[in-house]
Amino acid sequence: MRVLVTGGGGFVGAALVRRLAARGDTAIAFDRGFAPDLEKGADGRIIIVGGDITDAFSILSAVEQHQPDAVIHCAAMVGVLASLSPAEMLRVNIGGSVNLFEAMARRGIRRVVHLSSEEVLGDFLVDRADEDHPTRPVMAYGVSKLAVEGLGRTCRATHGIECINLRTSWVYGPGLPRSRVPKNFIDAALAGRGLHLPRGADSAIDHTYVDDLVDGVLAALDQPRHAFDTYNIASDSAPTVGRIVEIVRELVPGADLSIGPGRLHHRDDIPVVRKGALATDRARRCLGYSPRFDIARGLAAYVAALRAQAFSSQDAAA
């Protein structure tokens, strides 16, 4: 299979590109920038294409030149803090998705897997939310992702494009670029720095290890027929941030970390909305998806990967 991955140079996109290449597919990585080692060991199965989804000609040229069989759509401005520039976020996330869908329609590409977010739900009304939970996004990021889900349905009706929306939550693991939980605590612990947040321990949030997300995306991509157009791909659990800090202290003995009670904040004036677990029953039943990483196993894998990277860097320097 030839698969175009928008945002193929990003955290999740690059992980998908590597996995696609490893299993024998051709991954067409479309992005504005790329990790220098993305093509390492790919045996020609990774094609790097520079471009921007906000440029309609750019994405259309990539589609026409490389003729993918399907698309995985990861490209987006990500996160609540980025929502503070809503005009730019909507231009990129919604306008860019329209450009992609129109390019697909022109070339007859019939399937796109869209990476959506738990932010489309807004405040969780229950501790464990399934795909039928009301969608009431609070910030522009969630608004944009919900809009793209709706636009995907429009494209199904008008062009026969099957847009499969995968809602995930707080993806983490090696390569995570944003300094948020759990990256901020792990980085501080491994560097021997203290990190003490005044509040946030009581927030319960589904954290999804990046390998689990990749498993879910590929399962959706490979599924011959879909009974639904939306699936939760997450860990199906919601550890508190306080518990995450405890686990990091166990993994890195002597780590100088703490967090006070209360709700986690993105910054002082922006609290994290009420969250919980994303129920994965539908994905388990329809896609055969089963998350392999609970929070303890995921954090252990994350710490081990960073230690291995540090060891390799030291060895190379020597």
C-alpha cells in the first residue's frame, strides 16, 4: 500500500511513517519539516515530501505525483494553548483539511484516517466516555477537530470519501515535543532537576502511549469495511496526574518531584477541562484494538527509551 501521511514529520506522524515502512508499505511523509533520521533503515519505503496543507497546490501536487492509495491525516496545530490563536488554528486545521479532502476527491482517493482528539468532547460528563458522549468543545482546538470530523462526513456524502475519525487523548512517548505531563516530570527526573507544581494532582486524564495509537491507526487503515466513522483509540483508563508523578519517582529513584492537589492547568489562567477515560469497546470489537500500555508500563517504556537514547549519544560522542 502507498499511504500519504500528512504531518509525517511530527511526533505521531513520524512514528506512523516508520511503522508503515517497517511492515512493507510505502509511506509518503508530507510535512514542513522532518527529523534527520526519518529515512534511516527505511530501504526506500519512505518518501519525504516538503509541503504545507494550507497550500492547496502543495497538497494536490503531492497527491498527483505520488498517487497514494489512502491517507492518514495527522497535520494540525495541536493543543489547547495553541487555541489562544484561534484564527490561525482554524485556518490550518480546518482550511488545511479542506485542501486535503479536495485533493483526494480530484484523484479518487477513497479513504482517510483522521487523527481527532478527546478535546471534541469538552468537559467529560462521565468518568469513561464512549463515542456517543456529547461533543461540546471548549477551546478552538477541539472546535477545529470536531469541524474536520463533520467535514469528513460531508466529503463522504459528496465525493464518496470514507473519513474515519480516531479520537485519542494526551499521547506520550519518546519524541513528544511539548513540555507537558508526563514529559515535563520525566525530563526533570532524568536531568536531576527538581520540578514542583502547585496544583494538578487530582486531574484524571487518559494518557495514550504512542505505540498504542499507531496500532489503532493502522488497524483502522487496514479494516476492509467500517460500521462506524468514529472510534476511541486510547488507554481506556484515566490515572490521576498525582499517580503519574508517583510512578515517575519510582522509575527514577531520588527524583525531586511533587505536585499539589486540585485541577491541572495548562497555564495559570487556563484550567484543564474535566476529563476521564476514553472507552475503547467499539475499537476492540470492530478493529481488534487492544491497548498494550497502561500508565505504569507506558511510563517505564518512555523512561527506558530516553535512557537508551542518552547512552547512544554518549557512546557516539566517545
